[in-house]
Amino acid sequence: MNQQSVHNPDRYMIDLRQIISQGKKRIGILVGAGAPVSVRVDEQGKLADDGSPLIPDVAALTKFVLEQLEEGDKAVIEKLLPELDSEPNIETILTQIRRLSQAIGSAQVHGIDGQGYHDIAGTVCEKIGERVATILPEEQNPYTELVSWIGGTQREHPVEIFTPNYDLLLEEAFERAQLPYFDGFSGSHKPFFDPTTVTENSLPARWSRLWKIHGSLGWEIENNTVIRTGERKATHLIYPDHLKYDQISRQPYSALFERLREFLTTPDSLLLCTGFSFFDAHISAVIDEALAANTHTAVLAFQFKKLEDEPYAVKIATRRPNMSVYGNDGAVISGISGRWKVGDPPSDEWIRIRETFWDASKNDGSGAFVLGDFARLTRFFAQSHATDFSSRQVEVIDVEEQSDDEVDDVKP
């Protein structure tokens, strides 16, 4: 008999609403490249449902950068592509260019010497900066709603945001709301990166932490120090690419990744992942290792696609029961993969709340979990204070189907 598990999304969303509406839990948020894709804008930068992504995903960004290069530089990169992974993106391309710039010196590869590759790397960074330097829309948007949720609760622990994104959208959202945050830099004229303060946790809990683990627009190296210029240029994008950087270049990467590892190995922590595909091996490895070392930490990955299209996240969740993956059509919970199936609503009020995470019209009428969309997830966060729903107040009717292909819901 072929048995397939099912999961009832209501029970997990009741618990999640309770956690995020209070300020007791140690919460971290991993915001990936898929987040700004969910924000659609028109040519004037105004929000528009039928507009283009505020910032494209990695694949589209790669295409944009390559199209913007001069023919000579583009021809060199096209020769490098067969040497890379089957799905090279702009970061893996830049990594290879930087490797060559440091390794070959005056020798030539594909007709270019080390200095030539160094120049191409600078051009690639400039083109990345041009595309990701987008300004946050003035209207209420997912980023402002996320920050509104963060600032709307008295917290025992600061919210820590980890992001590989280079853009300044989160910084703009915090500053518009006049909510304090710390990103590892100190000073006012030319703030400098201080790895010592990244490891400490002495600031008040109302100060959110914002960790740009792949670097950021406006980061430069000056006088052997990484500084933040306040500009939107991308001359020095620093991220882990296995290069033999000098100590200064390694310093932000190592300190910020160690901060992610420390957060995950702190007992009773919860990391919420959004817009992140888990394709980045550096970040996924830290999460995987930390989950194995600390069973008292949980990771919830909100994925936009169906489970079968999220292999990297599913791979970790199937062997780490303290990581759950919530996909469009199903979930991996406690290491068990199953499709979503809602039960009877516990109350009339819950019907309205269910609409914030469930779209009954999707997937040919079988319904779809929609919090894999960054915009829907931030709205869910922002609305978590609207009604005080706790698991003690509501009894969820479990889905119980005993047939050839279904068994009871798997409890976390």
C-alpha cells in the first residue's frame, strides 16, 4: 500500500502567529534574493501588481550584467562559462574572474593577464551595483511591513536579519521608521567595520541587527579597513568565494558568518528563511552543521515553489528534523514530506486568518500555501497582532484521511 503523509497548515500557522506576535522568542530572519523579486514596480518606481521586480533574481541579474559588458569582456566571460558549474551565476563568474586575477600574474588565460581579469572584476561589480542600487518605493511595501512588525513589539531579544543581498532596501526601511539597527560598523564620517562588536550582544534589544553576509553597496577598503561610504556603488563586493584574500577582506566574511553560526547554536532560537533557495553552499553548510549540533534551534524555510522544485532546502530538512520547509504544495516537517491539506476551520474568525497564508483557488483548486512569497509573509507578520490567536484558545481539527495514499498528519 502506497502511503503518503499530509500536513494541516492551520496547526502550524496558529503556533507561528503566537510566536511572532509576542516578543519572547529569539528570532532571526534570512532574507534571500527572492525577497525584492516579490516587490513589483512600474517604470516610475511605484508599486504595481503588473510591474517588474524591484530587483531581479540572481539569474536575471546575471543576464543583465553580461548584456551590459563590452564585447571584449563578454567574449572572455563566455570562454570561462564551460569551466564553471552547470548553472553559473554572476557570483560564481566573479569568483572565477577573481581567482584568475590573483593566480596568473603576467601569464595569460584566454588572451587576458591577471591585471586584465582584475579590471573585468571591477566592471562586473559596477554593473551589479547599477542594477541593485534601486531605491525602496515610498508607499507601504513588504520591507516597511517587516520593519513595522519588528518595531511593534517589546522584545526580550533583538531580531537579527541575515542577508546575502547587496541592496540597501532593509536599511532604508529601518531608517524611514526611525528604528535603530546595528550592522557591525562604527563611526559617522566613514564608519568602519569592527568584527569585535559583531560577536558581542550588549546593545539593547530594540536595536535590530542587520548582517550583510555577502557584502553590500557602499563597502570599500580604505587604509586597510573596510568602511561604509553611504554611496550606492559596488566597487568591493565581499563574499565567500574561496579566494586567498588578505586579512582585511576576509574579516567581514568570517565575522558575519560566525555570527550566523553563533545565532543558530544558541538554544531556543528560530530562524525564518524567505526568498532563499538554499543553493548557496556556504550559507546552507552553516545552517546544516548548526542544526546537527544544536537540536534546540529551529529553522522554518518559506519556499515559493513546489517541494519538488526546492531540492536544496528539502535535502537539509529531510535529515534535520529541526528544520521545516513550507512549500507551495506541501511541507517537510519533522523530516517527513507530505502535501498540504486543510481541515475544518476551528472558528469563523480563522477563515479570515487562513486567507493570509492559504489560497484555495491555486493548484487546480486543491489550494496552495502562499507564505513562500516574501510580500505575503511580511503581511502575515504585520497582521499577527490583529487578533490574539494562541494554540491554547483554538482547537485545530486535524486532517485524518485513512485511504490507500494518505495517513494522519505528522505532528512536529
